[in-house]
Amino acid sequence: MDTMLEARLQTQQRNTQNSQETSLWSSGFGMKLEAVTPFLGKYRPFVGRCCQTCTPKSWESLFHRSIMDLGFCNVVLVKEENTRFRGWLVRRLCYFLWSLEQRIPPCQDAPQKIMESTRVQNVISGRVPGGTGEGQVPDLVKKEVQRILGHIQAPIHPFLLRLFSWALLRFLNCVFLNVQLHKGQMKMVHKAAQAGLPLVLLSTHKSLLDGILLPFVLLSQGLGVLRVAWDPRTCSPTLRALLKKLGGLFLPQEANLTLDSPEGVLARAVVHAAVEQLLVSRQPLLIFLEEHPGAQGPRLSALGQTWLGLVVQAVQVGIIPDAMLVPVAITYDLVPDAPCDVYHALAPLGLWTGALAVLRSLRGWGHSPRVCVRVHLAQPFSLQEYTINARSCWGSRQTLEQLLQPIVLGQCTVVPDTEKEQEWTPATGPLLAFKEEDQLLVRRLSRHVLNASVTSSAVMSTAIMATLLLFKHQKGVFLSQLLGEFSWLTEETLLRGFDVGFSGQLRCLVQHTLSLLRAHVALLRVHQGDLLVVPRPGPSFTHLARLSAELLPAFLSEAVGACAVRGLLAGRMPPEGPWELQGIELLSQNELYRQILLLLHLLPQDLLLLQPCQSSYCYCQEVLDRLIQCGLLVAEETPGSRPACDTGRQRLSAKLLWKPSGDFTDSDSDDFEEAEGRYFRLSQQSRCPDFFLFLCRLLSPLLKAFAQAATFLHRGQLPDTESGYTEQLLQFLQATAQEEGFFECADQNLAISAIWTFRDLGVLQQTPSPAGPMLCLSPTFTSRENQEKLEQFIRQFICS
């Protein structure tokens, strides 16, 4: 008997060791989290205020401090109290009864009004140059108008919409733990809707579910049916037909034809008339400003800018007096897998494919932890007010080649006092028919709104965990230490005015987050009884880098400043020198400004998302202020100089008389001459070296990809097409990652950003050929010496 018991115990111990990691995932995971109370009792900032420089009246009129205390609601939590009925049967049919009670406005005679619009009638009668009506029978033109209008939209089907809302409510409750919305943000949107102006919601785009989830949220909050501008490339014809009956809008292919094409002129007129009729009827419109997930290319969507341009044009010609723009964002713990797989396959999502994805999500329900979702509605602002104020902020701009190439090659040391002109999103379709000034207005407005959406987005727990594992603990960390690090980074995020999308007990939060990252993290039990959390090597690093990018906006200013300080110290001492030795060096304010400007010019606009109303010099002052506030830099008083805190004897200089008001910050005077006498040192506090290294590593994936792209210049096979050279560079990044372990750099989006930045910098240039545009090295960078100068310029900002 004893032998049998010993054998059984040995077998159990062996099985426990073999499945050690698997058993750890099931202990204490999958606990239901509370997502309403503030995290650890800390202050939760109210985010999403509009720009006070461009829209000061909207900033004051659509906000009241009382709405900050309204708290959150779970929009998919529908109970008996959400219906007009009570009883045991209502509790079982509350989803269905709730869908029947939703207010759906009656369908108006939109096709007839679009046909009678002035813009369409001018094309039909031939009064517009290139119009289809020239030499054609009007009846045939009217049929063509009806055909184009059928591609754009369809009458909303109320019964189908209620049925879809009921099914979607059940699906969301199965897939998501909760869908949180701040009641104060919703109150601001309701207040803007009561002004009698159409609402235009401008959103980020993380998943295909965004276009389904956002209309459901606004319908449940009493804002009516939301018309969604979909990308026709992501949907099959069958799915497009269904989405149009639910309120979807699609841009017809003819609208992208040349400006002198009769079919293009007619299609653009119909699109203009359809948008104008939608705005006049005050139906809310949703436009995605980001490209769809999985798209390889610029961050800003060309299609989104086209729809936004149609709204701007309707206000400018007086069709409507004004429109209220609402920046919107949705953040997920993890973006649902099914839409991502479809997008990366670059195939349109069909009706049956979508149904299979839903069934696959439901089949995994109960076996994998559910994710949390946050919907963010920033403060609405007036489009008319922005248009008037934004034009006064436009200044001179230069290309990246003019700004940075002479400095990279050592031909110049002075950074020009102008802004960078960098636009990666091509103008297509109806936007090309606008004036150049209006095109510039739409581009800057879209960038301004996207900045507002990103800064109002909450940071999810997976982004914080991925950042800690990737940039602080790549070799592993004990769970007890990870709890403290998670709390520290959460507090630092809140202190920078960014909200977090989670709450609850710290240990439960960390366990839930690790269970979500189970495919990319390994848990090992050590002999002391603690758990060792180790990120899995290889492609998991690339996934963690994408998740950590959601946290970068909160620390972007400090990260830019830390890399700029690193570049300034790189020319004075070896990078492996001790922190105490680096703290001896004096850093002048002018030198810091120059390094920050160089790094700002090098980094892509799609990453920085700077507000167009904010100058680069103003941002340099903000970066310097952040470094001082976080304790990394300490002011050094030189002998004989006036203390920096002494402002009593400051007098206005000639430069202050013409600088815009946005250039005044807490960094004292803007006078460069006074700045020459200001010096700083690196702080010698014990926490500063680790924090400085952490900030530098936040930008390391992008900067390392740029540096490796510079190394690849003499190895790549050029000339080649852009897609071909991107594939060459990606293979090189993956091979280098296998050798050096920098898997976070082996990303196709980083490869594309490097190639486009080098093209703007004048390193690569496009030449026409029968097969299309070809990339080749510019004559300046054919020499190995200049290639090494470029690589050395980039590597000065990288902290090893």
C-alpha cells in the first residue's frame, strides 16, 4: 500500500511539474472586475476638453465641472429597469423589449431631395463643365443618379435595425466583460445635439467592430440612428447591402475618377448632395479618421478626409450654418482577433465570413477571459469657429529634406526656424476638387481631431503590462515586484492627465491582464513560492510592442526629451559611462532646444500627431518643462547670472511682440538671448537613471528600425518598387532580430515609416518607369560616407 501511495505521489508531482505553467493560469484568473470605481482610490482626470486656442467659445459653452462627477455606465448591461415593464417575464425578455423601445426616426424622402438639389441639377442640365448632361437624355442621367445613390446609401429598415440591435446586445455581453462610457462625456454630446446642429463624430479605428459598436452605443443613449461612413474595400457586396439598410454609407468608385471625367463629375455631385441632405436632416454621421486595422500605409485615412471635406464644404457654401464635431475613440484590452485576421488577409469581409467569426467568438466564450472596452466622447466643438481661428495659425513650412539633410551631412549646424511639411495621406476623390487652401484645412483639421481622440483615450491594463515587460523586464520579473511596477506606471499615467480603462483590486487586475496576454507571457513558479513572469521571445515581442504603443502618447514629451538629452551627451562621453559622470555635464537650454527640434523633425508626423496650432518651438518648451517637472533635469545657476526664478526684472524683448500667444508657457521668456545663460544638469536622485532609460526605450523600436534601415541602404537591391523594397527591408529587420534579439523592430509598419521618412529626407527618390514608380538611392547618398553619417545621426538618439 505504501509503495502504491508513493508511486501515486511521484506521478502527481511529475504531472504537476510538466503542466506547471498551465496550472498557474487557472489559479485566481477570470475573476469579474469592478470597472467603475477609481483605480486604487487615485484621482482620475476628466479628459477630452477641446482646444482652447482654436475653439475658445466651445471650450467654455459645452462644459461644466459638475459633469466630471457623473461616473461611468456599462452600456451593454440591460436590466428590467431599462424597460417600461416589470415582472419575471420582462427579466427574461429585457433585451428584446429594450430593442423595441429604441427611438428610430422615420425615413424621409431623401432620394427625391437629392435629385432636386442644385448641385445635381446643374450636372444634369449640363451647366457644369464636364457634366454628364451634355449631349445626353436627362432620363438616362436620372437613372444614373439613382444607380450612384444606390451605391452610397439605402433607406433604413427599422425592423432589421431592431433585430440587429437585439442580436448585437446578446453578442456583446458574451464577448466583452463590459463596455464603459462616461456619463459626463455623453451629457456634453447631448448638450451639443440640443443646439439644433448636426453632429459629426470623428473616430479612431481599432477594429471592424467599431463601426457596429459605436452606432449601438449612441442608439442606446437616445441619439438616434448613426450613419457610418464605411470603407468599401473591407466589405463584400452582400455585407455592404446589409450595412446600408442599417445606416451605412459608401463612397462610389466613380467619385475617385479624374476631375475632367463626366462620370466622376456626376458621382461627386451626388455624393455632395447626399451628405448635404444628411446634414440638413440633422442625422449624426460617423467618420473614421484612421485607416482600417491591418492596412499598411499612412495612419490618417484618405477616405476619412474625403468625408470630412464634404462636411467642411457644406458649411462653407452655407448649406448648414455650422456642425458640431465630436472626437471619438474606442479602446480595447485586446482588439478582437477575428477582424484582425480578416484585415491582415487583405480580403473583404463577407457576410458568411463575419457569421463564422461571430460563431468562433461565441465558441470561445467561457474558455478565454473576456476583455473590457471603453468608449470615449471628447468635448464637441464648432466647425465654423475652428475654421475661422485655424487659418490665423498657418505659417511657413519646409520639407524634411530642406530642414534636416544639411545637418545630417554636416553642412550646416543651425536648425531653420520653420515647421516641417510632411503629408503621407494622398488626396483622393472629391477632396481633389477642392481649392488647395481647403485641402490644407481638411488635412490639419483631421490631424487636430485625431490628436484630441488619442489624448482622450484611456490607457488599458494590457498596454501598461506590455510596456513593463518589454522595456523594463525583458528577462523576467517576479509577480510581487510586478505588482508594484504596475501601480507605479498607472500612477504616472494618471499624473500626466491620461485616464486608465480599468479599476479594482491590484492583484486581480494584474492576474486578469496576464491571462489576456497568456499567448505572449510565460509564468514559472520559483522555490520561494513567488511567480516569475517572463515574456516569450520571438514574435511575442512584436505584439507587445504594438500594445505598448497605446501608452506612448502619455509619455511622448518626456521620451522625446530623454532621447534628445541622450543625443546631446553622445558627443561628449561614451554611452556606457556612469550616471554620476553624465550628471556633471552642463546642458544649455539652446543645445536642448536644438536636439529636441532635430528629433521632432526626424520622427514621423503620424507618430507625434502634434496639433497644427502648436509650433515646434512651443513643443520644445513643453518637452523641457516636462523633463524638469518629472525631476530628470535640475536648473544649474551659473556664477554671476540672474536666478531663473527671478522674474521681477524681466522686460519684454522685441521678439515677444510678434510671437503668437500659444508660444508662452511656463518656461519663462521666449528670448533666445536669455536662454543662452540657462544650464541644466541631470538629476542625481536614485530613481532617475532607471526612469531615464525607460523613457528612452519607449522610442527605441522606431529609432532602431530607422537605424537598421540606414544600415540596409548599401545592401538593398535598388532600384525596386516601394512594396518590393519594403519586403527587402522587412526581411532584413527579421534577420537582424534573430541575431540581436530586437524583435520589436521587425514590424512592417516600422519598415514603411522608415522608407517614407528616407524618401522625405532625400535619401531615396522615386523615378518613373513602365512598371510604375521605382525607388532608388539619391545621388547624395550613393556614397558610403553619407550613409554612415545618416546612421550615426539616428543612433545618437538610441540608448542601448
